[in-house]
Amino acid sequence: MDTQTGPTVASTAVATKCALWVVTAAATTTFILRIWSRLLLTRDLGYEDLVMAIGWAVSIAAGIVLNLSINASILATKNAENMVVDLPFALKLALISVSLGINALFLPKISVALLLTRLLRPSRWAKFTLISTSILAFILGVVGVILTFVQCNPIPGQWNPERYHPTCWDPSIQENYSYFVGAFSALLDLAYAIYPASVFWKLKLVNSRKIELSILMGLGTISGAVAIYKTSLLRLLANREAGIDTALYESSRLTLWTIIEANIIIIAACVPLTTPIFRWFRNKTVVTFTGARSTAVATNGGSSKNSKYATHESEHNFSRITKDKYPAYNPDGSQIYIRDDFEVQSYRDLELDGISPTHTGPSGP
């Protein structure tokens, strides 16, 4: 058994752990802020939040298992006896971690699809497309996980070939399938980021507001870029037969980038929903939203300008905006204004804090 890759994995342990837990901490922070915002401020928790919570938990589990794999690879460098026992164990943990990472990668996509259908109220066909493609991506990911473990017979030969002498499929099968799934994942990230912009750009808002909303809801382009880079690393799967030590090092790299991509998706999906928290700190105003009814409630410390319309309630069926491919964005003379938390409110002859779709400065005297 070659003893070089074990030390290589060990030598990159600090950098790997730092990258892993910094991104995981960022994803955890934004996820907590999202739940805080939707549970305590907007009081609008939905199924998309439950799915995101599951994806976040699976991502944490994947990170923990990868961390244990790295620790085992470090122990494998101590002496030859440890190498024989701990190196296969480290590879086994790496394979388990990447399997969890794949699930953590696609569960947040389902959450994003559910959120987009809830916020933007697309047509029935668009709603079906958004949800079905995210579920399809998850199914493809599960198939990829199964493929990872069944490609060798017996299965333990995946991580201990010198003991079990397995018979394995051609590595190109898993490599080509992973290329397909990786490309599909990147395409979904980009599509889910661009779609909201196409909706916002058709609303009667000033261009600066359209750009602001498009950027905030388009953070998924970052995860798409990471997905493209990770897909370029899938060529490493072809080196499976180079030895257990090589398989461990390259599996760890792929696992790390899979978890990073999953966490960036979580961050991109949670950041837009944390804005009510920052608005609350800035204006001391809590906005609740239930169904088609929205109510602004000024708390102690709210500015007089915010308090002016604190008791104003409005009802608006957002589906009217998007019906028949957006034929009108000003139903019944109402002005449509999208707040920082992407709630849609309808005002008749009123401006919120002096802002309207055609005016962004302070209101005149």
C-alpha cells in the first residue's frame, strides 16, 4: 500500500477543516436568521422551511462525517499498522459523507422551488416545472448515491479493496453519470436565480429596485458557479483504481466541494428571507403576513413615518399579477410595492414611507 496519500490528506487537514466549518457556520447563521424571521417576525413558516431545515441538518451530518474521515486519515499516518486499519475506515467515512452531501445538495433546491412558487405565484405550468425539476434532481442524486455503493461487489471492497478484492464496474459509468447530475444541478441553480429576475423586471418598479431584488434573489448564481467547478473535479472518479490512498484523497476533495456547494445554496436561499430582521432593527417595525392579508404593526421606537400607516391593512391576491402572463401590474388602480421581505402589498392612493414604484425619495411636504 502506498503511504504517500495518507500524509497528503493529513497535511491538508487544517485547510480542509477551516473551509468546511467556515462555510457551514455561515450557512447555519443564515438559516437560524431565516427561521427567526419567519417564525417570530413575519409568522409565515411554510413547508419550504421544513425542507430547508432537513437539508441543513443533513449538511451538518455530512460535515461531521467528513471531519471524522479526516481524523482517521491523520491516525493512518502514525505507523504502518494504523495505515492498514484506519485508511480504509477513513475512505468508508468519506463515501458516507459524500452520500449525505449529495442529499444536502438537492434538498435545499426543493425548498427554493417551493419558496418561489409561494412568493411569485407562477402559472400552473411554471409551478409544476419548478417543483418537478427540483424533485427530479433529488431523485437523480439518490440514484447517484446508490450507484456509488453498488458499483463494486462486494460493497466493502469500495473502501478496502486489498482485503475483499472486489469486482467493480468501469469507473467511467459513475464519472459520466456524475457529470450529467452535476451539470443538471448547476443548470437548476442558475435557472432558479434568473427566474425571479424575469418576474421582477416586469413589475412597475424603478430599475434600481428591480436590480436590487434581482440580485438578492439571484444569489443562487454563486452556487451555480461552485457546481460548475465541482463538476470539473469529477474526473477524479476515474482514478478509483489507482489505490485506496488515492481514492481517499480525491474522495475527500469531492466531498468537501459537495458540502461547500450545499451550504452556499442554503446561504443563497436564506439571505433574502432575513431582511425583515434588519428592517426590524432599522425601523423597529414588525410586518406580519398571512395568506392574502398583510398587516404592518409599529412597535415602540418606530418612526412617526412608519407609524403613519401602522394600522393600514390591505388585501391583495397576488395571483392576479401573474395571471395570463402578466397582462397588468396595476389591478383596480392599486400600486404594487414589493417590500424587503418580498411580501406584496396593495395600496390605493397611498405611499409607504414616501416610496412608490415611480418615486424613491422622501415624500414631499
